Amino acid sequence: MKPLIANRFHDSLWTDVLLRSQALPALPAGVLLHAGSPLTNAIAIPAAIRQAAMEALLFEGWAENHEAAAQLFDQVRSYSAFACSDNPSAFQ
């Protein structure tokens, strides 16, 4: 039996991917958002969101490797601007 996921997505490619600064130029530098409810507990950030944020840090060029991205994420994840997108004053 062939793996279902490998067969279904074997030729999938991302297209039209933009840097955050290109897609949302009005968003202050250094701010990442995620598609979900606000994160109010920085300690309990799900692994999938943490990994996606680290990949975004790499894609944006804010970290040079996964280790640096993890360190950067761990330094800033307790700030409300990163962890809670429903706080407008955090983005000013």
C-alpha cells in the first residue's frame, strides 16, 4: 500500500509567497501574526505554532538557522506583542 500523503502532495509547491514586510507593510518590523485565536499563555504555545513561527523567522531572514530561530523565539515569546495579537497598543 502506498503512503496516502506522499502520493497526494508529492508535486505540491508554494507559489506567490511574500515576506511579511511585503505582504503587510504597515505592520511594524519584528511582528509576526498567526491565524488563530490570541495566545494569552506564552508557556503553552502549541508546538505547531512554535515551529511555524521559527520557520517564519528563518524565511524573513531574522535568524540564520533553526537554533538561532529557537533562541530568538524563546526570547520574545513572553512579550504581549508577539503572544497576543488582540492588544493594539503592543504594536505601536
